[in-house]
Amino acid sequence: MKTYISILRGINVSGQKMIKMADLKALYEELGFTKVQTYIQSGNVVFKTQETSATTLEKLISNKILNHYGFEVPNLILTPKDMKEALRNNPFQQYEKMYFTFLNEIPKSENIEKLSVFNFVDEHFEIIGKVVYFYCPNGYGNAKMNNNFFENKLKVAATTRNLNTVKKLLEMTTFI
């Protein structure tokens, strides 16, 4: 059995795409996943499964949510190794108010170049592989660069988590 982290995008935000975590856990268990644990209301799930393809898992989960709730929810599947690497590569180690925007694929270089022309005061980012590291001391809610901004400019699907959530999800993988 392999351990995975599923991070869903856009559930339970401003009353949209509401899914109770107990129901989400049950859906994952219906898919045959074991040791399923959720973390906070934004769609973070740690689980074990025999399946080894992240793409297959993403499709299974998306289809299950669509069939059960009638709406699409993009999700990314990460491994504990992916999370460790994201934390290790963090160029903003000295800051607590930083965010990880996980991308579903490495963005094309021309899209990264287009993004590099944007410069907002007190907003700093660096892209390493499939992660946008983002530091915004004035808070994410006030940031001009947000998940939608990065998705739009990089032309890839993404979902964002704060530093504490990334650390907690990695920690959870050691206990299942």
C-alpha cells in the first residue's frame, strides 16, 4: 500500500461546492482507499491505496465527486516525497506567511516568462518544478497573485496551500 495526499481545489469556499469532510472521507473509502484522514475544510485527504498512478487516482476521485455531488472538483495527488521536496526546495524558508501553489504539470517556459513581468509590491514568487512558492507578508487574502492568477498566467491547473497545511499533511503521512 502506498500513501498519497489528495488536495482538492475550490471546495467549501464562500459557500460553493460544499462537501463535509466526513462525507469526503466516506467517498474515498468507497473507492477502496484505506487509512483515510481529512484535514481542515479545504479538501485535504491523506490515504493509502494499491493504485500507483497519480493520474488514475485523480480521475477516480474527480469522477466519484462529480457522480455524487454533480460538480467538478479538480484535485492533485501528491506523495509524501513530493511534499518533503516542496518543503526542502522552499526559497522562502525564513518566512511563515508563505504559500505553495501545486501545479498539475510543469508550466511551459514561455508562460513562465510571461509571468515574470508581473511585479506587485510585497508579493514574491519562485517556480521550481511543479510548485510556485509564494510569499506575501500582507496576507493571501490581499494578494493580487493568487491561485487563479497563477493558473491563468501559467495555463495549468493548480491548488494552493499555506506552509502550515503542507507541514501538517506531511506529518499526517507518517501516522497512517
